[in-house]
Amino acid sequence: QVQPVESGGGSVQAGGSLRLSCAASGRTFSDLAMGWFRQAPGKGRAFVARINWSGTITAYADSVKGRFTISRDNAKKTVYLQMNSLKPEDTGVYYCAHQVLSGDYDDSRKYDNWGQGTQVTVSA
């Protein structure tokens, strides 16, 4: 499996929206859950959202619930993160990765094949 490639980040004012994409070419993409994490300067990598292999089960961090939506298109080998009503505290580098270990899906140690990340900056 190869690294996924994140895109769609940028700068936006509070209340705005962005849609992030995570494209992967691995042959087992459709068999794995995928997660989005974010990291602010000096902080650890924090869970944002996760979606199972079929796209039928999703999970979100409490801080983004009701504002963010994760989805996937297995034909395109792409996972999306629609981010609405953005807040300054959403600022950070957003990464996607494959979930390779079962258990706590909000634990970054359960994931591998991290992308390079895409910067999201939300101004007040």
C-alpha cells in the first residue's frame, strides 16, 4: 500500500466550509476503514472522523459532530471530509490514514500509511 494524498485545505473565515479529499491507490483500499486526524503546532495528532470499508458506519470526535461529514467513494479510491461551520479551533494539518488495527478507532496508533497532510487555517 502507498501513502494517500490529501488535498482541499486552505484558509477560510470562521463559519466557512472546506471539503478535503484523500486519494489512495492501494489495491486493498476498499477493504479498510479510513480515518481523518488533525494536528495543531505543539499538539498530538487528534482524531476527527472515521468511516468503515463500505461507507455505512461513521464516527466523529465530539468537537466536530454535526459540522463535519466523512464519506468515501471506493470506485475512485477516495475519502472525503466535508467541513462546515468552521471554527478557529479547527485549524491544523489534516491527515488521512488506513485503520490497520482493530479496537479504539480514535487512537492514531491503530492507523498506518499516513498521507503528507493538508493545512486548514480558520480565522476569527
